[in-house]
Amino acid sequence: MLIKSGPKGLYVIYVDYNYCYQAQMAEGNGELVDDINVKSEDRGDGERTEDYPKLLEYGLDKKVAGKLDDIYKTGKLAHVELDERALDALKEFPVEGALNVLSQFLESNLEHVSNKSAYLCGVMKTYRQKSRASQQGVPTPATTVQVKGPDEEKIKKILDRTGYTLDVTTGQRKYGGPPPNWDGPTPGNGCEVFCGKIPKDMFEDELIPLFENCGTIWDLRLMMDPMTGTNRGYAFVTFTTREAASNAVKQPFNKSLKETEIKQNSKFISNLA
């Protein structure tokens, strides 16, 4: 039992393994004027971080603040990585929705996510879209293929070999831009190609080696569908030269890309056979 004095009387705190009771005793006659019962499951998995009070002060619901604080303790996210936009959005979210969003965020692969605050906002946006569609009776897009995800080991080898970066958001996966130690000009017109009809379960670990054969890649942007977790079926590849972009149009890709369309300079060039 811990007793400490307060401005309005005595605070008596009893602690056991299941409940935490805090009672404020009125000064003088010892009348019980407040009784707060906090169940153990609302307290998370133990002690709170020093950022937990900041979340409460910002106006987040106690359960949401606790869930976010639990994520802080995993090391996947730090309080300083969240901006006001993300915190405001969480504060305005229904409690159950916010808890679901944070659970999805915790389960996400954040290894190549450079802006975690924006990523969290993207998860919230997708959650809203799915909830709105469900309320209106509109079926959400179904995943027609089994999403296997990229081969992280292959991606690691590519990044180690090239020195390029990979930046992942809910809407796209961007490789490069610019290449390491690049001191030349930004690629101009004719250096970018559009790659369409990409298999929905294909990622940059398979695309990069194919396009590297055409020339030096400036960046590759694979557009993603956050509703399904698959790609949208198209990507943009920018090369450092127009010659490399032209090579991409002529390149005899393998069978997995035999139906892929390659466009250059906004003009349809070919449908790979």
C-alpha cells in the first residue's frame, strides 16, 4: 500500500495482480469520493514509455495511446517518427477502428518504409475506404492471386550490390532515384518507359534484373493497390539515357512478361511476345 498526500486529501493506492484501485479520500471525514477501476488488460504489457503521457496529453483515447505505446516498445516505430497529421487522424478515428489500424500497422513489413508517419496515414485511408464500401454494400476488391510478396533475400542482395535505396509506401514501391554517387543531369524526355500488364504478384526483385539488362536504371516505381496488397499491374522505369529506354522496348523478356506492354515517350511501341 502506498499513501501520498494530495491537494484535496489523501490518495490511497492498492495494487494486486488483477486490478488497480485508486481512491481519493476526502479531507476530514475520510469519505470515499472517487473510485477508479482499471482492468489489467487495459494497461498493456507492463510499464509505459516516457512518450505515453504525451499521447494522452495530445488527446488520444487511452486504449489507442496504450496500443501505440506498445508498438513503440517493439522498436518498429518511435514517437518522433509520427507527425501531427498522423496523430490528428488517430485522434479522430473511432477507437475500435484505430486499434485495428494499429494492429495492421504492427503486422506490416516496415523494413523499407522511410516515412512511417505517412505509411500509417495510408493504412488509415485504406481502412476508411474498406469500411465505407462495406457500409454501402459495395464489395471490396478481391485478391485474385495469392500474394507471395517479394523475396526479401533477393532484394537485400540487389540493394547491397547496387547501393540503391528502396522506399515503400502504401501506394508504390520505389527503387533508386538517383543512382548512388550520381553527378550527371536528371534524365530528360524519352528516358522513362511505362510497363503494363505486369503479373499482380510480381515485385521489384524480379523486375530489376530484367530492366538492368537494358541499361542503367535511374528509378523503378511499381504501383501498388493497398486494398488487395498486390501491384496494380503497371510500373514506371526511368533510365539514365534514352538509348536504355529504347532497349527496354526491344528487350525480349522472359515468359512471365510475355504479355507486358512497354511504352516510351507516351506512344505505344510494342506488346512483347
